Amino acid sequence: MMKEKIAISIDKDVLDRIRKIAEKENRTLSNFIETVLKAIK
């Protein structure tokens, strides 16, 4: 699967929360966001 870079704007408070959760799960920010979005079906 080919990866594509994108730029998005996210509220700082939300981004801080996402980073903390990703770190706890030992994931990169990108991997965490992709995993969460794939779970939405």
C-alpha cells in the first residue's frame, strides 16, 4: 500500500491528547491516527 503525505489542522488540545495516547500505545502519531480511522466502518 502506498502512503501519501497530507497536511491537516487539528486543535492543539486535541492533538496533545492524541499524542499522549499514541505514546502510551508505543505508536507514531501517524500510525495511531490511521489505526483509529481504519477501525471506523
